[in-house]
Amino acid sequence: MSNQAITLHYDIDAVDFSAAGEASSGVKRTLNQLGVNPAVVKRIAIAMYEAEINAIIHAGGGAADVEITPERVEVKISDNGPGIPDLEKAMTAGWSTASETVRELGFGAGMGLPNMKRYTDDMKVESKVGEGTVVTLIVNINS
Amino acid sequence: MLKVREIVDILDAQVLVGEENLELEIYSGCGADLMSDVMAFVKESVILCTGLVNPQVVRTCEMMDIKVICFVRGKVPGENIVELAREMGITVLTTKHPLFITCGKLYDAGLVGKGVWD
Ligand SMILES: Nc1ncnc2c1ncn2[C@@H]1O[C@H](COP(=O)(O)OP(=O)(O)O)[C@@H](O)[C@H]1O
Ligand SMILES: [Mg+2]
């Protein structure tokens, strides 16, 4: 891998749920092509996929910005959705406000944010009620 | 450990796509309809058994490097799902058995639920 950072941008569309995950899929493919350790790629892919799904099911869509350097991958998922009023609660395993419809799609187990925390080396959630949410996920490539 | 070919026999399953993985060795199984529950447990050489039928099942397996999906209770996925699985090199099976029986048969035949990070 060269020393230059690679940056990627994806729009996350909430209209077509069957397309959910395309951004994470694209990032996974890029990391595989760069020869990043598969175990590390898997951790990034899972964490980003959870964040991408959240932007779709909780916030009406958003965007993903990814920066890849030889040392680490940083994924920023941002949306202009309703925001998260109680972040501590949201981080609790099993806690979810997802509707029955979302559950029928296979999501809303309340494990998304805990999974993101578990699979990343660093994670930050910035959220303002009524304005939106930015989730930053960092995974060190040599971890 | 079971080969995918043996799993097909045990479950009396149909292979919808991914014949190329029939000799693949599977060590553990996961039965779930909620994809975040699947993603909470990283395992190696897994088959995912699920009653959920949508493209996100394939996406979840793609992210987790899961190579085999078995849809239960006779559910047959649409062509878009099969096509996505083909693109990802994922084998798709369908069995008439319900989820509990499917998991039970595979457990009985030697698959475990334990993952490498458990
Ligand atoms: N991007 C977001 N915008 C608004 N609310 C969110 C967002 N992400 C998460 N949440 C809130 O946090 C809760 C927990 O999220 P998560 O752990 O991913 O579980 P789940 O998505 O299964 O509900 C959600 O139910 C929702 O209330
Ligand atoms: Mg979630």
C-alpha cells in the first residue's frame, strides 16, 4: 500500500432497503484489494454495516466517508436524522427503538452500537436531537 | 466438522446456488432471524440457518465471510437474493425443516455453536 491516504465517499439511500449495505460492501472490496488482513477487514465491515443500517432504519439515510491509510481505517457515517436523546441507553446491548417493520427486516436487535464498539479500536458517537448523528469508527490495520 | 455436501444430505436440502462450495468444511452453525445477533458472534467456517429472507441475509454473510446460508421451513429466496449470493461466492440452500429442527440435526451431526471469540 502506498503512503497516501485513500478516501471514499458513499451516499446511503434509505428508499430501497434491499440496497442497504452497498457502501460497506464497497469498502470491504477495496480493503481486500489492498491486501489488508482478512480478520481486520471483517471487523471493519461488520462495524460499518451496522452503522450504515442504522443510518437507514433510524435516520432516513445519510453518507459514509472513509479514509484508509497504511495504519488505520476511519469510517464516518453521518445523517441528518432525529439524533439520539440518551446515548448511554442506546449503547446498551438489546436496547432498541426499532419498529416491528424493521424487526421483520432482520434488524432492531439492539446490538448494532454494542457490535460497533466491540469490533473497532476506537468509536465516537456525536449526536444532537433534531439535527443528526455522526458515528466515527476506527480500526487499526495492524491490531 | 461437516462438508457442505453432507449438510445437504442431512437436511434433505436443495442447492440453489454455489455448487462450487460443496467440499467446503463447516465447523459451526448459527441459527437466527435477527442479523445483529448473527454479527454479535464471529465464528470461522460457519453455516447460517435462518427463516429471514431478504438481501440483507446475504450482505450479513458477505461482511462476516460466511460461505453457506440455509433458508429454513421451505423458504425459497427470490432471484435477486440468489444473484447477490452468486456474486459473493456464497452457497444458498433451502430445507423444508423449521429452524429448530435444522439446527438440531446439524448439532447432532457434529457442528458446534462455539466461535473462536466466545
Ligand atoms: N443514526 C441514528 N439516528 C437516530 N437514532 C439512532 C441512530 N443509531 C442508533 N440510534 C438509536 O439507538 C438505538 C440502538 O441502536 P443499535 O444498537 O444499533 O440497535 P438497533 O438498531 O437494533 O435498534 C436505536 O434503536 C435508536 O433508537
Ligand atoms: Mg442498529
